[in-house]
Amino acid sequence: MSVSHPVPAPTPAPAPAEGHSVPTETPECEASTTHGISTPEAVELHTAWPGWIPLLAIMVMVVCCIGFAVGRIFA
């Protein structure tokens, strides 16, 4: 795809106001709204639930939803 007219040059960014600092780039993997207020997760929470308990809860919810949908069809 070609351009038949010249593309205007980008306008320069305005200079920061007196007494204000230029914002820095947000660190990778860190949201700007939570920078510096993150709390580390306790090691005990890593093994608080065995892996099958959340899967069992999800499976029960799926079976209930499917049962409700099938019940509504035949009701």
C-alpha cells in the first residue's frame, strides 16, 4: 500500500512543567497502581489445597449447570 501524499512529521511532546518530574516506565510485571504496596504470599498458602479439591468443585458446578440446562429443555 502506497501513500500518495506526504505524511506529516510527529509533533514533539510538550516539556514537563516546572517542579514536575518526567514519569518513568512501569517496571515489567508490576502494575503502576500497585507499585510498592505488594505483599509477598505466605509459603503455607502454596500447598493449602490439594489439586483435586478445586477440580472437584468445578466439576460439581459444571454438572449442576448441565443438569439445569437439560432440565429446562425437558420441563
